[in-house]
Amino acid sequence: MNDKKLWRKAQIAREKGTKRTDFTARRVAFYTWVDLGSSYLLSDIDAAMLWSALQHMDHIQNTRLAVWDAYDHKLLCPPNCVYNKPSKKLRANAHMYFSEFNDPEMRTILVATHYVPLDVSPFIEDQRSKNLLPAGEPCVQATKWSKSLVRLPLYADLSTQKVKKIITAMNEFAVSKGALRLVAADEDHWEQIRLLRNQNRDCFTFTKDFTRDEHWNFMRKHSDTYRVAVQNGKCVGFIGHVEQDARLATSAKGKGVAQFMWESFEKEVGDLDVKVLLNNQRSLSFFRKLGYVPDAKALEDGQNPVVLHRDTQL
């Protein structure tokens, strides 16, 4: 605390309302009660459990982070999904993973609610009725979140099998049967990605076919950033990025798949770099429909592939 008076009061409250801190520092010859306080120290049993947990802190933390990352990587969140995933900025120490539902009524049907916002809790309302607290401004955002958030299970002993079960249940709910969906690129998809990539090699800067070994080495490094478009159990496209440099391809029957993948992926990843070969009219036309145009300076400098950027006037 940067307020010495508050720090003094905190010391007294911590020491059961006494000035024991002064006694321990030998500033006084005895100590007694001078204000309100309580005993906030852990019991021996609680302290022993905490000490044991701290000795395994790295394992516990890494396990929680792995569960958070599994949710974030494999939960579907297509356009117009009934819920949104949390921002990656909220990963931190993996305290919780939640989905935010757009329709509070649907959230209430699915799961039990959790906390009531503090400003409308019975305790606060009772304090205000007794004029012990001012009315204050309503906590609008807290109220909104209380009606829309669903916390997914997240603890160190959560098994991989249970995480997969939770992800499957959420994904089945997120999209209707037979609908086009974007899923995390597992190793089972790598060969399909390679074949699609080679079929669309004219869309890539490196135009020759990738061998299986070359592609496998690439996917081992970058598969976490790749997604696969699936419809009726078949892979109809893929999209991914390497350090924000985007790349995608679809099957011959993948009408509308590219736009679906781009809109879904951009929503998840954020801003992506777009580079297209000047002779690739198909890609230029596709991105033009999405509002991308060649960068004027890149064209002037003769860059090929050329960088595209969004034209806000389109």
C-alpha cells in the first residue's frame, strides 16, 4: 500500500486487531487490542497442503495452461456462433476458460448460473437499505457477464480424455449437423492438407509440389496455426498462417468455403498478412471481394508476391 495510514490499519487487522507488529519490532513493551481485526493465518493443515502444492507449482501450472490451450485451439467458433471464445490475452495463469453466450436465455437453459454480481447481491442490498452504503452506479458489465458466461472445467487433474469429451460436446452444440465447420488441424488432416495444397500450388509463392516428408516437417512446426474446413466428414479446405503470413486452399467442390474459412480464421487470429502473386487472378479476385487491394508502394516497387491491404473505402 502507498498510504502509510492504511498500511498501519492493515497490520492491526492482520494481527487480530492488536498492535503486535509494533511489539515484534520492539517498538513497544507489550501489545493489546486497538481496533477491529481477525485471524487470517492458515492452519497448520492448510499451510502443509499449500506448501505441497507450491512444490509442484510448475507441473500444476503447466497442466492448467495445457487444458486452456486445448480448449482455445480445438473449440469451434464459426461466424454467427451462439457463443464467443475468450481473448488469448486472458490466458495469463489459466485461472479459468469460459464461453460468452450471445443469448442469456440459451445459456440459462444449458447450465446452472454461478455468481450474482456484487453490487446486486443480498449483502450489498441489505447494507444500502440500512444506509450503510451509497447507492452508487450499477455495474453494467458485471451484470452482462453474469448472464452470459459459462465456465468450462479446468483443473490440474482433468484428464485428456475428459477434455476431448468437453470439446466434442461444445463443438456439436456450436454447429448444426452437416454444416461447414472449421476444426483444429490434427495429424490425421496433414495428408489432406498436403494434397489440397499441391492441387492449388499455383496460388502459392513456392509453386512446386510438396513431398510427404517436406510437408510433415513443416506441419510439425506450424500445425497449431492451421485449421481445416470439414463438411459431412470430408476435408474441403484448409487455412493457416506462419507468423501472421496467411495461406489457404480449397477443393474443387469448396464453393464458398474460402470466404467462410477466412472470416472464421480472421475472427480467431486477428489481423493477417496477405500476399498474392500478381498472375494469380483467382486469389486477387477472391481478396478483392473481401475488400483487399494491392498496396500501391508494393506495386511501384515491383514486389511479387504483392502485399494486399484492406481498402476502408470499399
